[in-house]
Amino acid sequence: ALELFLRCSIMCLARSLLGCGRGRITHHIAQQTGATISAMNIEPDQLEAAIAFAELQGLNGTQRTVQQGNSHAPLPFADNQFDGFYQVQAFTYAWDLKKLFAEIARVVKPGSIISILDGVMLDGYDPANSTHKRLLYETRQITGLGGFWHTKYWLDAITSNGFTILEAEVKGGHQHPLIDRERWVFENLAKLVDYLVWLRVLPAHFGKLLERFTLHGESFTIMDRENMFTTSYAVIARLDG
């Protein structure tokens, strides 16, 4: 299924509230597949960076087009316009997954392949457990992600809009071994940044950013270790018809 997807023309609607961010994944897909890609983003600075990068690579307006848009509104594309769809950690900011997948079903052609990679809740998380809720709150501060929904909700949102699931799994296994092994880097870096902030070599928000990574890093690793959540849940599906 993944090989078939990579042969398709791809609509990349990736990050921000939902958007392509600075366009690096969009560029990678364009290079690897030769696809013509329409990318959408809501944040002006990221949009400007994505367009500049596309122009630098000689792909802007030819193999790639980038435009501003909001995924909470109807997508600014025609019915049955695209052969495929791809997103990475953008739907965490969706207000309503079912409505969003309904829009995706509208703009892709019947038989199209869609590929999703995002953060989700797993069976190890108990929403009635106060400790689990605290861990989730602190983990959100590290990842910067918005909503985490259980895999069952994701699959229901996809299949209820006419898609057939081809693959659905956590990619790459657990993340906590790498994080635990490299934690000392962030802890020592945080000390250095604090010192440079004190000297006014760096602005104060640099210290706050590193503090966020180091303060709640253990919460992230606990949730990952105990199968409460993952940032790498991958779904590949095909639109029926």
C-alpha cells in the first residue's frame, strides 16, 4: 500500500493549525516521487519560508504550489482534485477529525491513497487516572502538540468517511530509550543557555524553551514506556469507490 501511495500525485496538507510548515517534507516527497503537490498552511511566517524554499529548489509554481488556508474551514480545493494525501502531525490541531476527513474524502479521487502520521493515545492511558492526566498535560508542553485522541477514534473518523484501512500501526517502536540516553545533552545545554541568558547573550525565551524540554522530559518517557501514547501512529487508507 505504501509503495502504491508513493507513486501517486500527492496533496500535502501538513502543519500549523494544519499545514506544510516550512515545506521540507513536501520537498522530500516531491523529490522522491515526482509528484505535483499542493501544500497548505495557516501561519504566514512558515508559509513564507515554505515558498522561499520551494523557489530556491526551483519547484515553486511548477511541481509545488503553496497557499494559505485553515483546515477548520472547508478546504479550498475542488471535488475529486487529488490522487493522494499526506500529513505529518498536523491533525493534532483539528477541532473535529470526522469533519476534516470528510473534506479530505471530498477533494481526493475515489481509489486514492492517504497517509497519516500523528500523535495518538494508546490503551495504556486511563483518562480517569489523575496521574495519567497530569503526565499528558506535561507531555503536551514538551511536544507542542494539541489534542491526543485514541486510535479507535482516529480509525472511526477515517472509515466513517468511506476509507478502507490498509495499514495502521505505531512506527519506529518506543522513543524513550533514545531520549533517556541523550537526556544529559539537554540538561547540560540548559545550564549553558541559562548562563548565556544571564549574560544577556541570548534572549530570555531561550531559557524558557530549554526549561520546557528538561522539566517534563520524564513525563514524556513514562507515557511512551507504559504505552499511554505515541507521536508516531501511521495510517494508510484508500477511499472506496
